[in-house]
Amino acid sequence: MDARQLADRICAVLRDAGHQAYLVGGCVRDIELGRQPKDFDVATDARPERVQELFAGSVDVGAAFGVILVIDAESGAKVEVATFRSDLGYSDGRRPDAVEFAKTAEEDVRRRDFTINGLLRDPRDGRVIDYVGGLADLRAGIIRAIGDPVERFREDKLRMLRAARFAARFDYKIDEATFAAIREHPEEIAAVSAERVRDELTRILTEGGARRGFELLEECGLLEQVLPEVARMRGVEQPPEFHPEGDVWKHTLLLLGMLPAGASATLAWGALLHDVGKPPTFAPPSGPGGRIRFDGHVEVGTSMAKEIARRLRFSGEETDQVAMLVAQHLRFIDVFEMRTATLKRFVRQPHFEEHMALHRMDCLASHGKLDAYEFVRKFVEETPPEAVRPPRLVTGDDLKSLGLPPGPAYRQIIEAVEEAQLEGRLSTREQALQFARERCEASQRLAVGDA
């Protein structure tokens, strides 16, 4: 049983027990748009305790707010079932201070965020119930807050970011009154937790409308609030011989426009932040023949990317990968001159496919030359994995058996063995042991000489 079938069954059980029950929200919107919903939600007049009585094994994920999670034991499919409610006050700009369970679906719908998310669907006949004009806005391609947009954003300030996300994902326009309400108080997004802001920005970056999403964030004043470092890219000129597309902001937007739906979060954030170090390192042309320079922008940008990721509460692993994408994005310039061992170490770093994707987008968003990308792509395709990550031929125990006292020389010799492997000068354990023996003898002679 999939989530759609489970949702339909839940509605049937609730109706047979004398309750109202409908599919609600994003799943109805996506069905109407001919898209596959990511998940399904049910709205009902049944109280949370009644829902739990009817569905054994259901989980209380927010009974105080009327939300119960129903899980199908066999398939693991999950559907949230929410009791019709009205919300009473939002002092924290996120959660209602209290809820009052409602008797009608219309009351429930009118507390939701946008008209396109306020649709109900009766699974029995597919009839859509629309109290807020959501169907008309779906047809017109408009993101409109339900009721008073100022009030909707006061209730949950994250909805300002969500407006941009939905407009970007569906390539819709934001209704004028809704847009004006965001422009009026974008600074209020600061009340939202870093984790929720991070997740919403990541969705904008990875749902297929990243460029449009960030253009909207900039236009409505939210970008300066959530990512001031990125907002500062606008107007920072670049040398036209390398960046005919224009300033750093235009270049970054071009990259975001290439991100496909479903891109990894780390690649998306790497694309957004790869040139974040340029604004603070900008230097205008100096002297005859001089050009704009960004000396040290990679190092500065790497540090800034780490700080942004920490501020937004990314995991340590995600922070490291985003920072590495920023740190490495110019190294492709050097691939033609790299020694074989250096090139192999370069391509074997974790998630190298993201480095490749970022470099390709970076080139296409500027000079358009893909020579280095094609060189590395061919090298990766033609080089066996065991040649890139050769098995270790010598261990510390081997060096000890050769009579070398434990110390810093161990690491140096083991690394020298691997270097020779990567260069193709060693391929067998016997060759490696002989190589290590010679290094051990040289290390011991050096130690005697120092004594």
C-alpha cells in the first residue's frame, strides 16, 4: 500500500465512523497540476484521540495541534491526519499559542498559508472543494496568501520564504498584496530558527527553480536578511575577459539556473557560495594594463562558507563538503600541469562528482570553455579505480620489522610508497618493501649522522 492508497483508506474509515475526511494541502495541489505528490495529508473533524482509536499503531506527533501520524504496518507508508482547527495567536511567529478544534473544513482551510495549498479533495469522487480561490490561482499561476497576507506572515514568518519557494518551483508570480507584505517587513524573518531557514533555502536551491527563487529573495528584501554575504555579490564587477556575463551576482544566478531539480544540497550550496569571497577581496584595476583582481578570494570564501554553514546549523559533514567545493573550485585550472599522483589524489576526494558538476557550471556561466572538465572526465573514465586508490603495500609493522624505530619517518615512508604507486613506479609488495627498505636505511644513516 502506498501513501495515496493509505490516505484514501483513512478517509474511508473516518467517513464510515461518521466523520468528515478529505485530502488536503500540497497533495491536492500537485494532483491538480498533474504532479506526483511527495506526501499525503488528511483533514478531518475527528478529534486526535478518536483518530488513534480508529487506527491502531498511530503515532502522536502533535496531538495538541490535532496531528496524528498513521502508519501502514506492512508497507511503512505514512500519512498525517490533522483535526480541523483554528489557531489562536502566534506570539513566537511560528506556532499557535493555542488551537481551537473546528467543526468545518472551511474554518481549517482559512488558517493555512496560500490559496493553492488550501484545497480539499474528496477521494470518493475526486471532487475538489475550494473555499479560497485556489483553483483559479493554480490556473493563473499566482501565489496568494489566504486572507490578509500581513496576518498570515505574522502567524508564521517562514511563510515569506515559502512564498518565494512556491513561486520558483512552479514558475508562478507572487500576488501584489502578498509580495508587498513581504517587502514591508523582511527583517522579521530573523525570528525564525536557523534550521527552518536553512531547510527552506535548501528547498529553493534543490527543487528546480533556484535562480528564480533567489531573484525573488533579492527583490523582496529577504536575501539581505538571511544571506547578507550573498546579497553583497550584486554590483561587484569582474574582469570581462574571464566573465563576459557580468558581475558576481549575475554569474552566480547563471549557475543557480543550471541546478537541476533533485540536486544534492551540498552541490547547490557550493554553487551558491563558490564566489562568496569575491566581494570582500575585490580590487579595482591598478596601473596600465591592470585588471580587476580578487586575490585570496578562494581562501576567504572557504572561511565564509564554513561560517554560513555553521550559522545555519548544517551538519559537520555537510559543512566540510560545501567548504571543500568552495576551496577546490579553481583547482581545475591546474589539472594539465598536475603530476599523475597529484591528479589521482584530486579526483579521489569525497563526492568528486559534485566538484565536476560545479566546475562545469562555473565554466558555462562565464567563459564557456570546458577543456579542463573534459580532460578530468576522460581521466576518471579511463583510469581504473584501483589505480586511483591503490591497496596499501607497506604498513607500520613492515617498517618496524625492517628495524626502523617508530617516529615521524613512518608516515613519510608510507606516503612515499603511495606516491610511487600512484606514479606507476611500484605495483607489487616486493617492490614496495625494497623501496621502503632503502628509505629506512637512509633514515637510519641520517639519524646516525645527526647523533
